[in-house]
Amino acid sequence: ALADALGLLELDQTLYGAQKQAMAQNFRPVTQRIDATMAPLGDGPYQRPPGISVWSTAEIGDLDGDTRSSDYSGDGKVALLGIDYRYRNLLVGVAAGKSEMYLDGRSGGNTDLGGEMIAPYAAIALLNDRLVLDATLLFQDLDGSARRDYLVEGIDLDGERWGARGAA
């Protein structure tokens, strides 16, 4: 409790909250691709042209939040290149790219974290395209640094992040 009151846990709390926001930001381009690709065309099922498609996207968004001992604000960036194969009511693909986030904390200090990521995904349309089930996995190799006013030296951050998302 004393460490929290002094703001010494602020790094963990800030990273936890921001990582959840960044993960959602990283999934968004893939889910938008699935939604656009699997949307029904015309009156019948299977009217999407089959074949291979290549796509790319880049996004920048805000990351803001409050923890018990600090507030944080910053931005997240993601750039992806994807390839998918569509046949009738089935879509399979993979996206790869880079994601970064930069945060400033109210308690003084900043965090810079990012790395390469890969996200395989799949979707299937059922009931004449009225129901689409999709799933996405995400892996990211992370590297970065954190600086705090109360630290003599910055902290090197190194790790990995896994995520999964499914929707109907």
C-alpha cells in the first residue's frame, strides 16, 4: 500500500491499462477487414469473388486512462500488411506489421513500447450470410523503455504479448 501511495506501482498500473487499449487498437484493422470482406453482397450467399487479396492499413489513435495513483495519455500506432484467401463462405488470412505506443504519466515520466506483430485470422459465413463467425490470434514481440522522475535510470522493457478475439 505504501508503494502504491508513493506512486511506485504507477508503471505497472499504467502499462496494464494502456496494454488493454493498445491490444484493442491492434485487433481493429483485422476485424474491419473481416467485416468488409464477409459482408453479404446482393440477395444470395457466396457472391463474394473467390481468390487471394492483399491489403494494408495504418492507424493512429489516442490512449488515455486513469489509475489509482496516476493518469496517462499518449498515442498508439499500428501498420499492417495482410493477405487473405476467400472461397465461397470461408475467409482465411494473416496480417503482419508493427505496433507502437507512447505514454506520458501524470506522476512524471514516459513509456515507449512497441514491436513486430503477426495476426492469423479466419471467418465463416453461415445461414445465407446472416451469421458470420470469426476468430483472430495475435502475437507481438515487445521492446521499449520506461522513464520515471523517481528513477536514476530508465527501465528497459522486453517481452511478448498474446491475444485472441472471436465474434459472431
